Amino acid sequence: MPLYYTVVPAAILAVLIHPRTESLRIGRIMWAFCTYLESVSVLPQLRLMQNAKMIEPFTSHYVFALSIARFIGCAHWTIQVVYLGGSQYVFLLKNGYLWFPMALLAEIVQTFILADFAYYYIKSFMQGQLLTRMPV
């Protein structure tokens, strides 16, 4: 998978949508770039595992743990929005502050990317297989 498929869109999004804080603009852009890149950073690994069809236990355990961590992170952001009733976030959106929705969207994207692998990991585990099998 070419590197520019993940880096270039993340860089463009970071320049366009980044947090509004008191820090330097370049720092805010780099923070946004890291957030966006992290949401798709697992794609090359998943592509490699999909081509291999069989994944070794250490690798599959790590990626499964990563998917659980991402799910919990996404649940945290979602619970924050529900708990606060969304009123503060609607206020931020009205004032043109798009950073929070984009950060939440990045969490959701990464969670859904990893959900596919987690499904096959659990399926292999339930069948008593040591190696995780990916679809053909």
C-alpha cells in the first residue's frame, strides 16, 4: 500500500481542520495530522494480514488489543457527547469549530476499520484455532 494514500489526505485535513488553542499554529496542525494519520495507520498492516490469509498469534493478539482500545476510546467520546447532551458541541459547531467532530470521526473511522479484524479474530478464537484466518 503506497504511503501517500494515508499521509497526503491526513496532511490536507490537518491544514484545513485543526484545533483552536493558544499554542503555535504549526503545533496545532501537527496534532491534527497525528490524529488523522492514526485513524488510518493500521490500514497497511491489515492489508498485509489480508494478503497473508493466516496471521500469527502474537500479531493477531496485538491488533485485537488495539481494536479493543480503539473501541473503548470511541465509546469514551460518544459517552461524553451523550452525557453533556451535545449542547456544548452544537455551540462549537455554530462558531465554526470543526475540530471536535473531526476528532470524533477519526475515532469512529479507526474503530470501524479494526472492527472487521476483531470479528475474524473472535471467530477464529471461538473455533479453537491458534492462527487467525482472514477471508479469501
